[in-house]
Amino acid sequence: MLLSSLGTSIANVGLPTFAQAFTASFQEVQWVVLAYLLAITTLIVSVGRLGDITGRRRLLLVGILLFTVASVLCGVAPTLWLLIAARAVQGLGAAIMMALTMAFVGETVPKAKTGSAMGLLGTMSAIGTALGPSLGGVLIAGFGWPALFLINVPLGIVTLLLAHRFLPVDRPRTKMDRTGSDHAGTLLLALTLAAYALAMTTGHGNFGPLNMALLFVAVVGVGLFVLAETRAASPLIRLAMFRNPVLSAGFAMSTLVTTVVMATLVVGPFYLSGALALDAARVGLVMSSGPIVAALTGVPAGRIVDRFGAHRMSSVGLIGMAVGSSILPMLPTRLGVPGYIAPLVVITAGYALFQAANNTAVMTNIPPDQRGVVSGMLNLARNLGLITGASVMGTVFALGSATTDITTARPEAIATGMRITFAVAAALIVVALAIAAGAWRRTLHHRKPAP
């Protein structure tokens, strides 16, 4: 979990260096980040399902090896497009690691400790995200851009040895377990998710005809995928699972919540530099406060979930996020950095609690043969939220600031854009709370004994 999240955040800091090293435009070097994100988004559900069929330990070891070898290829890539191709392979390895790590929690950890384990995974993810930019900056300054990727090689080898030594051996697969693969569903889902991710990320904030066409392709793809799944003998995703209120609500809430988390990462740098006039080093320092809080609160949040129950704590986490998102637009700019950090801490701590509780609720009550695919779906929901947040919340911020070029906007306009963005964020969390309440009611209704 640490390696895959580090892989997401460490490359961003190298974009200006890649542009210089390969004499490329910013739009071209952005594909170093996009290729990794696209590979994870398009393949994470499929690799989760593959783990359910072929054996999770075996596939996880392959994923770690793939990630490590791809990191070497990234570090020695002579051209930009070979670097981008190697990043896509690294993303496939990361997708396997993300999906199957969470699935292993359901397999190896007692139910009473699931929350603590999910909290620990959340902490590792937050540490990877927080460590990426600062570690990346040090590595580029000391050793050049290849070090951004080569740092993964010793870490990957250690991870591979630990996984091989300690993870339980796959149980023998029965003929029922080895039911045929859903090739049509896998391909349709990958193409649909790729179209959606590209629609949300190309154009850099300008939603033009190409974005609309890609979004249309994604909508058609969803319809074709649902049709394919109803006809498949062994579907990639069993559509019946969405009748489970805990699962369907868990996926929806995860997407909404990570959309809001991404807003803090998209809007934060512009607000801190444009409205509060901080230099780049101080912006980085303030921005790291969110992931640091998530890292510190992840494990305690997991223990709280084990003690007080997943549903109750996911609601408490959402309320915390709603409070933080509501306070942020109300605080005047003259409060400066403390006026930004205080609500951000509340939002991030609420997110850590929600994440541990929601993952526990979703992963606790599912059949063993579905753990990989459900874990993949949870990670997919999170990724879709991050991609949507980067695009949609970035657009809301630009519209709220009433400017076409956010880098030259007046401080008052940037402050207004931030307030409008977080008012929308608070509304999204209220929607997530309504979904949580509806799922809880439906669960109680299903539990009522028949008269």
C-alpha cells in the first residue's frame, strides 16, 4: 500500500525536470502521471477478480515483481514515451498491489480487528502520499530524476521477500473457483474507465468537444458493460452485489468523499500562493499537514471503528468532514495559514475515520470468493473520486474565481473561488451522509424478523 501510493505522488514533483530532460511540453510530460493513474483505474477491478480466480498470493507476488521491474525501466528510459510506457506497466503492478492488499485483510485478520488493519492501510497510503513530494524533491536535487523511480527497487525487493515469507499460501482452487473469465466485460470496463478518466483529465480544465465525446463514449460503455454482465456466464462484477445496501452505499460515499479530498489538493496550492502570498516551500509545508494528519489518525481511527462499530463511525467521520468543509469558506483571509490549516485538519481526520469505517463495513460481510473484486471496486471508487475531484472541483474553482487564468487572478478572486469550491464540497458530504442514513435504514429493514 505504501509503495503504490508513493508511486502516485512522487512523480508529480518531477514534471518540470522531465520537461527539461526530454525537451517536451508540460502537456506531454503530464502523461508520466496520467499513464500510471489510467493503468490503475482501468485495471484494478479486473486484477481483483483475477486474484479471486487464480489465487491472491500468487498474483500479488507477480504484481510486486512487475512494479519493481517497471521501476527499473522507468529509471533507465532513454525517451519520454518509453518512460510513459514503463509507468503504465508500473501502474498495472500498483493496481494488483492495491486491490489484493485490502482483500488479504479480510482473509488473514479476525473480524474484531478488521478496523485496525484498515486504519493501518489508510496510514500507509497517507504516508506514501505525504512522503512523495518531499522525498521526490530531495532525490531529484541529489541524484537526478531517475532516482524517483529507482528508489522503488530496493523497497520492492524487500516487499517481495516479506510477502513471499509471511502471506498465507493460496488454498487449492476447485473447479467452481476456476469458472471462465469474462473477457468481454473486462475489455468493456477497461475502455469505459479509460474514456472517463481521459474525459476528466485532458484539456487541463477546458471541457471541449473531445472531452464531451469521451464522456459520451464512457456513458455508452457503462450501458454495454451492464448488458454484457447480465449475459456473462461468469461475470466480472456480479450486478446482484449492488442490491446489498452496505456495498452500494460504500462505493458511492467513497467516490463523493475522495472528490472532496482532491479539492483540498487542487485548490490549496492556488489559495495559499495567490490569496495568502506564501512561497513554494511554505505552500508545500502547509499542504503536507493534511496527509500528516491522515497518517497520525489512521491507526487510532481503525481502533475506534473496532470499538464503536463501522456504520456509526463512518457517519461521525462524514460529519467531521462536513463541519470542516463548512467552516473553511466562512473564515476570513486575514486569519492566514492557521485559518486554513484548522479546518483542513478537521476534514482530514474525518476522512481517515470515514475511510477506515467504510472499508471495514464493505470488506467484513462479503463471500471469500468476492474479496478481490470488491476490494478492486473500493479502490476504483476512490480513484474515480480523485480523478473527478481534480477535474470538476478545479472547474468549480476557476468559475468561482471568475477568471480564465488562475495564476494571474487577484487574491480576492482566488479567495472567492476557494469559498465557492468548499461550499460545493460541504454539499457533497451532506449527500454522502444522506446515502449513509438510507443504507442504514435499508439494512435495519432487511434484518427485521418476518412476522
